[in-house]
Amino acid sequence: MTRHVAVTGAASGIGHALAALLTARGDEVIGVDLADAEVCADLSTPDGRANAVGGVLERCDGVLDALITCAGVAAPGRLMISVNYFGTTELVTALRPALAAADRPRVGVVGSISGTQQGDPRIVAACLSGDESLATARAEEAVARGDARQLYPSSKAALAQWLRRTCVSPGWADAGIPLNAVAPGVVLTPMSAELVADERMREVMREAVPMPLNGYADPETVAHALAWLTAPENSHITGQVVYVDGGAEATLRGPEQF
Ligand code: NAI
């Protein structure tokens, strides 16, 4: 039977590669993005998220086989928190009933190797408490004091912690819904294009995100990992952050962290 799979960020990069892969496999993909998607919605606002949920429910007739959230932003500011964290967690939560109605529902989210770096614990805490106003206010304060580097790690660390909490909370594992993340290193998409084009930044990234296994990844590589984690074959893996990072996490964290 055709699976209905919602993919956020489907207009570009990893989400686009994933939508193409799943479509080629015969899934009915419901792309969600700001534009150029089946459901055009802004995941940075509660109203936009409600529109996204409504659009997805309409297209899957209330039964969603998988949800994969790839939408994200890399420019420091409140959007980084609103899209990367709340644009995922609120959407996943709102679509849980439609997932629970499916035969073998699956959820995948996209974190980052950056989630292992030092974030701002106050922003992470505000995210985890579900207080978007506080989290975004703290993000703006960080930008104002010239300390925006912690924002992206904060958004992705909060997402990973939310995933660990949620996957075994009532309504998820006990309802047969695996919830996993992939955490890429550097992926060659429009998001990273400027960084990768700059030799000085490539030098910085050699230290910050060392990728001894095959270097920078193509979006298709990350898409394949997401496709497997959200396929019916994945019946028992949940709450995992799978690093698709060419060895960066193993290099940076060493053998004692696993
Ligand atoms: P991308 O920029 O190519 O695609 C992101 C997509 O998200 C775009 O289509 C964009 O329109 C959509 N989006 C942004 N804001 C939105 C909003 N408010 N509402 C709806 N859609 C919105 O980026 P890429 O590289 O494909 O990133 C996908 C995910 O992978 C992101 O979560 C990113 O943080 C993560 N990631 C990317 C890495 C990289 O090196 N490219 C590394 C690690 C993680």
C-alpha cells in the first residue's frame, strides 16, 4: 500500500533529496516548505505550523505513515530557534494522532553534529519547557551581545534532548512509533554553500567538524539514512541520534562517549 510521508524542508537540500528518493520508491510525499511544496507553510510561527498540520492531514486523509522534518535555518537569530526546534517539535506533536492511526508509523528529525557543541543552557532549557517566547527572546539577547555562535548548537542540542525524552513517553514507543534523528556533519546543500566556498571557513571546519570518512556528504547520503530510519523495516530503533558525519562525532568525542 502507498505510504503517505510528510517531509518538511522538501524544496531544498536534504529534504529535497529525500522527497525525490521516497517518491522514486513509490511513496506519496507531502512536501512542506515556504514555497515550491505540496503544502506551503511557515514553520516559524504557530499559525504557520497549524496551516502545515491542516495541509498534511488533508492530503493524507488523517493517516500519516511517516513524518520527516528537514526544514531548518542556519542564520543566527530567533528563526533558528523557531524553525529548528519548535518548527519540528510542535509539528511532530500535532501530527502524532495521525501517525498513531497508521499501520507502521515512523518519525525522523534532522539534528546536527553541532548539537554536541557547547550551547546556551538557558536557551536549551527554555526550548525544553516549551516556552518559545522565552527561548526566542534569549536568542535575540545572544545576538545583541554578539554571542550568536551558541544558537545553532542550542537549537540542535535541545532537539536531541526532546527526542530522547519524547520517544519513550506515553503515546510514542508504546504506540509503536519510533522517533529518531540523523545528525549530519557538513552536507553540500544551499545552506552550507557559502561556508564551503570560503577557504578560510573550510580551514575552521577541518577543526570543528573533522570528516575523515569521505569528506563532506551529499544530501542524498543523509536522505538514505533518514529513509531507512523511517521505513517499516525499522521496528526497534528509537531515540537514537545517528551521526551521518564522516567520523566527526567519533573524532571529537572520543571512545568513551557512545
Ligand atoms: P537547505 O537550506 O538546503 O534547506 C532547508 C529548507 O528548509 C529550505 O527549503 C527552506 O525553505 C526550508 N525552511 C526554512 N525555514 C522554513 C520555514 N520557516 N518554514 C518552512 N520551511 C522552511 O538546508 P539543508 O542543508 O538541506 O538543511 C536541512 C536540515 O539539515 C536543517 O535542519 C539543517 O539544520 C540540517 N543540517 C544541515 C547541515 C549542512 O551542512 N547542510 C549540517 C547539519 C545539519
